[in-house]
Amino acid sequence: GRPARGFAIDPEFRFTVGVDLGVDTVRAVVSDLVGQIRNAVDLSVPDGIDPFDRLGLVGEAIERVLRPLGIDISRLAAVGVAVTGIVDDRGRVVLATRVPAWSGVDIATRIGRQLGVPVVLENDVNMAAVAQHHAGAARFAGDVVFVNVGEAVSTALILGGRLHRGHNFAAGELGSLSGTSLREDVSPAAIDRQSLLERADEGDSAAEAVVDEYVARIAQGIATASVVIDPDLLVIGGALTGRKDSLLARIRAQVSGTVLRISPPMIVSTTLGTRGI
């Protein structure tokens, strides 16, 4: 017969960029076609920036991540952008409480016109869940609940190996429930530094009271999701996971005391750090 032919993907034929358009930081990562990360950059978001000027930071981050590699933006196959808020399947932000001006806006089209590249927009916690399932702690699981902990708690669901958005694209939005946020007297800056949890671990009774109250609040939501979905595992990530073992122990204790079943749900920490989204 004919000699066998071998085929291989040229990894540098095109590239893709993932952008986490966060409230305080914009992170960009460039990958080749076989998934090898080639470069990454972080940009700080200026205080008081106009909500739509903020979108221009996506282009700036992409330019900075590509420049050292000598890659022109025309060689990008697509750009994935993650934002806070509820995002529909067309790239329109349905509701954005952290950046209210984005609500009802087709962000994907706006950014795509700026870049001249196809853009996919998705909720940031949904992106983090997909990342865990693709290359993180949940890559061998079918049903996963990803729990993002910070000032509030948000979850994302992987069911049967696929992201589950829900009818109104709001599946897992536990942060919309009352009683799932840190007390107002705890500043976001303290959360970013993980100092609150550190102080609690060191015996600061006031900090410990806040942390225990917060963990008790979110454990009820986590336990509810666990009972309804009965997932393979729950993955914990987010701004308050700097001291993973401490936070994980507190959450496990609260959830195991809430979920009454033979085998409590397996709860693990993210393995992707701040790059998950």
C-alpha cells in the first residue's frame, strides 16, 4: 500500500489570547495552537477610569503580551475576554453590578471592532470553572462546582463535562443572595492582601469572628449546590484563597456539618492560582 503519512499542527500558525478584564487588574495570556502559554502580562486598572475606556485596556494588554514575541495581532485566531457580571451566549452583558454601565451592552462586539479579531465574552467565574475542568483540579471530573470566594461568593457549574449557564445565564450566582457577602466594615484592600484571614489564623479574635461568620454564610450556599447537584467535587478559588489550607479547613468543617449524607462532598483548592480565568 501507500507509505503512511504523518500530520502535525503547526503551533505557531495562529495564536489565541485570554484576557481577564478584572475590576482592579487586567491579565492577558497568549497561547499557541497546542495550548502552550508563551507570555503573560498584568496591568493595573487606573482609579476612576470611564467604564468604556476600561475596554480599551484589553487592546493595551494584548499589545503588551504580543510585543516581546514579535507577534502581530493579525495572527490571532481569537480573543477570549472574561468580565464580571452575567453574560449571555452572544457576548452581551445582561447585568454587571460591579461596572453598572456595562449592563445591556454587547461588549464582545465593541472589543471585536477595536481589535479586528473574533472575540468571545464570558463571565469570569464561568471561565475559571472551564479552566479547572480543562487543565486544573477538576480535569478528570464530570460534574463540578467551582466556588469563587472574595467579598462575596459566586459559583459556576460544569455538568456532564460542559459549562451550565442556566436559562437566564445566571446559574451559580450565589452572590445575588442576601447574606453571602463580607461585612461592610471589611475593606476590599484587606481582602486583596489576604490579611483578614492571616489575622484570624494568628488569633485576632475580631478578624476570626468576621471570617467565621463569612464562612458560615457561604457554606450554606455551597452545601445547597452540593446537595442539589451531587458533584464529583467542589473547587475553591478566588481572592481569599491566599492561605488555602486554612480557608479550606474552615469551609470543609462548615459544609460537612451542614450536608447530612454518608459521604461529604470532596472540596479542593484551585491549582491554577490567579491565572485560572
